[in-house]
Amino acid sequence: MCLEKFCEKCCEMHKNPVNCLLHLIAGIILACALWIHSGKLIIAAVLIAIVGHLIQISKRKGKKKKR
């Protein structure tokens, strides 16, 4: 039951194509960074994912204001 809600929330958060693309890029960078043990690239991947979430949040707030 809890896993279903988690999956639902994840799918809802990644509906924005820009956010989804940034998370895909961050995932690729993170995988490479973990492979080569690069702390700087790990931080970069996390920052890219955070930017994606910030874009998602700003778009959501913009839609609420228009109503």
C-alpha cells in the first residue's frame, strides 16, 4: 500500500518533461561518477536533480496562480 503511493508520487513529480530530462541526465552523471569515484561529479548530479525539482515546483505554483 505504501509502495503504491510512493510510486504514484514519483510519477506525478516527473510529469514535467524538463524535470524528467534533468533527472535522466543526473542519473547518467551519477552512475559515471560512482564508477570513477568522483565526488565533484556526484555533487553535480545531485545539483542537477535539485534544479529539476525546483523547476517542477515553480511550474506547479504558476499553474495554481493562474486559476
